[in-house]
Amino acid sequence: MSLEQLDAFLAHARSTPELQERLQQPLALEELLALSASSGYAVSEADVIAAQLREEERLTAPELQRRAGEEARRLRSFIPG
């Protein structure tokens, strides 16, 4: 499929209160794909990954470092010992 389908779905979701509310909560990838399909958009796992990469490319070095630090702290609290 394509990123255009994902972008179109997200634009549609912003104008649909029910979808907007659902997307405010963390969703599993399968739930996001099912939600987009039920709204008539053909979104794939590869589209979601490509969109994540696109967003990360837009971040500055300090923003990337902040995210890496947050992830490291999250993993430290997850890993016992």
C-alpha cells in the first residue's frame, strides 16, 4: 500500500470524533490496521513503520537523544536486576 493511505486515514481520524478518541489511547498495530481497514483505508504494517521512520528523520539530534534516554529508562525499569 502506501503512506498516502495512512496519511489519509489519519486526516480522516482527526475529523472524526470517535476515531480521534480511539487514537488517543495506545493501540496494538493489529488494532490500528483493523481500525483503518474498517474506515476504508488500505494501510499495512510497512506503511506504519515507514511513517515512524519519516517522523524520526524530522527530529533534531537533541530530540533523538531525549527519546533514546526515555527508552533506556523505560527498559531499565522493565529489566529485573
